[in-house]
Amino acid sequence: MKIIIIGPAHPLRGGGISTFNERLAQALQQQGHKVSIYSFSLQYPSFLFPGKSQFTEEAPPADITIHSIINSINPLNWIKTGNRIKKENADLVIVRYWLPFMGPALGTILRRIRKNRHTKILCIADNIVPHEHRPGDKAFTRYFIKPVDAFVTMSRDVLKDITQLTDKPAHFTPHPLYDNYGEPLPKDEACSKLGLDPALKYILFFGFIRKYKGLDILLEAMNDERLKQEHIQLIIAGEYYDDKMIYEELLQKHNLFSRVHLFTSFIPNEEVRYYFSAADLVVQPYRTATQSGITQVAYHFEKPMVVTNVGGLAEVVIDGKTGFVTQAEPKIIADAIYRFFQPGAIPHLQHNLQEQKKLYSWDNFIKKLFETARV
């Protein structure tokens, strides 16, 4: 088939969404489909973007055609882009939806595409109800939904949100593995790269730092006396998308600077494996969530996790087998971290991780996409 993906891609950072779109394009091409991505020339106005830069300096993927032409705030561009994609007469358009701000632009583009009366439109919905609410969210989302034929979600919570807004076909399938970050490294090699002592125990908080991800809760947990006695260290790897003073004040308050290692610049794809390979445990202390690509990076590197029981996190981390599911409270998170580092805390842990990761193949994910779109 001829397939077009609409969503962020190189040179946009876009968090895991850009990486996901590029990996999806590769997986579809491996199955013999002709694939291109329509990405953004302007994704966010600078005053709406909380990070340092929207662009990466990494080399583009060599095997993917990417058209960076969508301007999220220019209605004339939306019409022009929609007409251009309409003329391509693709069999399937796969559009990402993660933020209501994108509803007007994407909804208009999709309305133009539908006029060719051939292209099926399938949405991969990361969020329908955003983590951080703003006026107009519901109206923008409803405008986006109307031209879409069907939806795939990667958490059951998002599936529930969609079914409250539309009766169009919608199905859940788990987030596939992020298997494009290279192979795991020995812990001592990864620690050497990061300037860490491989003899110590490390937990990892990875990804953009935003309030809903609960890094402040984890820093409060790190003050637990048991974790101090166990010499457990915390690696924070990700750029601040929030007021960094909130976290620096907690580091100062609990005198955590000797036990917390800060890597708070943007983490390029080629460096991701160092952080996961250095860590013994990945911790996601989220206040709210839908799904998280971090869990699928952790599974790729066969790392156990402590996650909070929000959104779809507990759907993929099996409590007592591939990690622990807990509540978003410092004492309870500290309990789970301390428990993990006790001998025999999770029997057959490595086997469990290897078996669970088999469920998250790209072929399985694409099969569900096609079944939902009925192509």
C-alpha cells in the first residue's frame, strides 16, 4: 500500500512521538509498503514550547522520506498541505493526535484529504484528554475527530476517552518496543561513559521533566532513610519542561546532591542506551499518564520498573514479575524501590522481562492498525 504518516519527525525532537513515527515508517517499509511522513515546519510557537530547542542536531534517518511542511498556526498552510496529500491518493493516512492544540491544523488537513474519496484515515491517539488542560481543548478535539475513520490507542484510558466522544471504530493495542536505541551495554561500560561508579545501585528517571511525571515525588522518596543506607543513587536524564527551581529546592532541602546525578540536557537517541544500561531499575512516579514510551524503552533494555498505578502503566508492568506497581506517594514509592533491591525480591526477573517484551513487536502493532482501518 501507499501509506502516509502525519506527525512529528526529524529534525523535530517531539519526544518519543518523532522517534515512534520514524520507527513505524521503517516497520511498514520492511513489510513492503511505500511510506512517507508529513511533518511540521512549525510545530509550536516559541512561547508555547517549554524546552530549549524544538530541533535536533542528529543526522536524519537515511531510509525515510520526510516532508517538513505543516505550519500548526497558519490556516492557509493547512489547506495547501491537505490538498497536496489529497493528490497523493494514498491508501492509508496514519495521523498522530497527542495535543488539542493540533486539532484545528490536523482536522483541516484531514478534511481536504477526504475529498479524494479513496484514502482511509486512521488516528493513533496518544491523548484525547491532555495532561495539562487549556480552554478550547474539547472543541479542538471534536473538530479533529470528525474526518477520522478509526482510532487506535495504546492505553485503555485513552480508548475510554475516545468512546465517550465518538462511536467510530476504536481499538486498544499496546505500545510497541522502542528497539532503535542500540543494544544494551555492560553496566561498567555505561557508567564509565557517564562518569558514574558501577559499584553503586542506580535508579533512573528518564524523559522530559514535567509536573505530571512526578519527579518531585521521587526526590521526596529519595530522602527515605532506607534508601540512604542502601546507597541507592538516582540518575535524572531529561530536559526540564518545568520550573527547575522546584526540583533544585528539593535537592537542597534533603541534601541529595551527592546521591542524585543530573543529566538535564536533551538526550540524543545515540546516548539513550548509556542511561538504561547504567540503571538497575527504571522508576516512573507519574501523577497522571496515558501510556508511556519509557516502559517500552525499558523492556527493550530488559530493565525492571517501578511505576505508579495511573493510565496504562499498570497494563504493561506486571506487578511482582517485571517490576512493581505502586501509588504516587513518596513513602510508598520508597517502599517499592527498597523492596526491589532486597535479594530475591522478584523471582525469575530476567526471564519475565524477556517473555513480556515479546508481546510488543511492531508486526503485532501494525496488524492491529490494519485490522482497525480495515485495509
